[in-house]
Amino acid sequence: MKDERFQKTELAVWGGIIGHAALACLKGIVGIMAQSSALLADAAHSASRAIASSAARIRLRSDQQPPEELHAQGSEKNVSIASILLAIVVLIIGVEMGISAINALGSTQEHTDKNYALAVLGLSLVVKEIMYQYVNRMGKQMGSQELIANGRGHRSDIYSTIVALIGVFGTTLANLLHVSSLSYLDPIAGIIISLLILKMGYSLVKEALHRKQEYVLQQEDADDLIAVVQLIKGVITVDDLRAREHGHYVVVSVKISVNPRVSVWEGHEVSKRVKQQLMKRFHHVSDVYVHVAPYDAGYPYKHSTDSELSELPSVIH
């Protein structure tokens, strides 16, 4: 069952996907009407950011699965393939927009007034800043490195729109001052934005290729984590503890045993305490997934106090 933290994270990512997709459609339509290479390139950049956010959502959902399930189902490989395919789409978009902007640079078409294009770009700046502030604040509140990285992506989108704004403003000045050379700012801005799209695609490919989900803890490090979990009230034993690396942070998956007589609510409370304590004590741990199981009398670590444990009506032991 998804916890509240994951639901908030996924909602923020979905907001970014929908927001950038809507901006891409709006700027694309206006860009065609205004015959602006810069605006069309910025629309493509927003579409690329929506694709990048979709890749982030795929990674977030895979992070919800315990490492052993990812390995058994082959989901880890599927996530990498999906991320690489999305990155390739972004690269293709960047190349296409670059070619289009270069062709526009060599054309002799008459440039029309683009005041409405400036208004759309101004609106885009406001929306992107709102999305950045929201995602960045939520990422810091929840300690989600994936969300913080996604927020930094929103900030880079603002730079793209600023470049487009300069290009479109150059064409507006060219019409007002009758200085034709200023109209070249629009396709030049389109070329610059296409390079930003290519950079985004390269970053996505690099991240997909280097994103490993491997068990990274040495035994002595794992012992430190296990020792903390075993001190938490309600935990009888730690049956398994594993971790995988995601960039500069670690996700822990732990299986604990509790008194088989406790309620579902009590078992959930124990799992919450385990997660909170590990993230509080170990700053490099960004998330913890806890699997709660009843204490099995058949385990080799069963000892003489088992009869006492079986009589306990609560998590206290």
C-alpha cells in the first residue's frame, strides 16, 4: 500500500508532467502562429521536460518495490530500458529542433509582430517558477533526492524560456526599429534551446546507464543499521536487511518479525518507527521499506522465552 509520502511525491511529479505538457501545447500553437523558432524550440523543451518527469516517475515507482522483488521480476532492467528510450526521444527532439532553427536562420521569410508570443513566454516563466518552488520545497520537506533533482530540472526550464524571450523580443524590436539583423535573434535562440534539449537528453541517458540498484552495504555497515532496528520496541528480530544505491543516497529494505498476536495497526506502527529511526540516525539513508512478518516459532533463533512471547497481547516485549 502506498504511504502518504510516496503519494505526495508522485502527485508533485504528475503536476510537473501535466504542467509541462500543457505549456508545450500552448507554446507550440502560438509558435506556429508567430513563425517563431525560439518559441517552438521552447515548446519542444517543455515537452522534453515532461518526458524527463515521466522517466522520474518510472524510477519512483520502481523504488517502491523491495530490491528482491525488482530482481526477481526483472523490473530493474525494464526501468533502465524505459529510461533510455525516453532519453533517446528527447535527443531526437533536440536534433530536429536544431535543424529547424538552422533552416530558419538561413530563410528570408518576413517576420511578423510577436507581442502575443511575448505574453505566452511571460506566462510560461511564471508557471515554471511556481512549479520549481513547489517541487523543490516538497522535495526538501520529504528528503526526496529524486524530487529535488526534478525541481532543479524545472529551474533549467526557466533558463530556456528566458533565451526564447530574448529571441522573440529581438524580432519585435526588429519590426519596431526596422533593423532586420535583430530578427536573427529568434532562430539563434532556437539553436541555443535545441542544445539545451540535447544536454537534457544526454543527462537522461547518462543517468539511465549509471543508475544501479545493487546491494551496497558492507557487513559492518549493515550491522549498524540492524543494531538500531533491533532496539526499537516491537521488533523481535531483523530477518533481512539490504540496501541499494541511488546516486549519492541509499534506499534500505528491511524485513522484521513482530509478535504474531499483535494487530495490523500495531505492526504498522512498528514499521513506521523503524523507518523514522533509520532515516533519523543515518543521513545517507533517503528511504526505508519495511516488511513486517509474524515471529516464526520454527526459526533456528527461537529460544526459551518463546512461550512468554506467545502470551503477549501487544507490541511490547
